[in-house]
Amino acid sequence: MAEDATYPVLYFDGVCNLCNNTVRFIIKHDKKKQFRFAALQSVSGQMMADKLKDTESVILAYKGEYYSKSDAALKTMAILGGIWRVGLVGHILPSFLRNMLYDWVARNRYRWFGRLNQCMIPTPELKSRFLD
């Protein structure tokens, strides 16, 4: 598990279309190629979910800190930098309100965006950015 690494590791639901599209978005806009990824269904993803006792939300591990739900999304935008920092206005809302919205989307994500039969398989060029 890469929890002590200096690069951000995003643990995501590997069978969720919304989550996979979000990972593709981050890859496209991560100009420094700093993000690493692991599906929650992978060995390292299951270890992280077990460690944090959280199997239902995205988890961001970065510099020894752990973020989940809306905090993970906002921290990801901050790390991406540039125009994406505009999303940090989300901090205006208290975390309990942000997380209520996050939970509502999470509960409905398969119905709204669909579900894959298996986790995304990264291309050979991206393989080094995905943890097992």
C-alpha cells in the first residue's frame, strides 16, 4: 500500500461508471502525472478500505493524510491546481451538507451512470499509475 508516498493515491469504485469517468478526467488534467489510482476492489484498495473501515466512498491518501467523500473530491481539485481550484468554493458548505450530497449521488450512482462487470483495465501507458 502506498499510503506513505508523497504522491496522491485515489481509491475508487472500479465498477462504477461515474468513478471510472472521474479517474479518466483526473488522468487527462493531471499535467504533472502525480496521481496514482487503485480500485477499491483491488488488493491495495481492499486493504485501505479495511484500514479506514470505509468501503462506500472514494478515498484519497496523500502525505500521510486520508480524505473521503467530499473532502477527497475537494482535495483532489486542490492538487490538480489551475482552473480546477475553482471547485474549492465547495468549502463554503459545511462538510455534513457536502457529504449528504455526496451520499445521495453515491447511493444512486449505479442507477444514474451504470455499472461495469469488471474493473477498468488501464492501458499499457497508464499501467504504472495504477496500484494492484
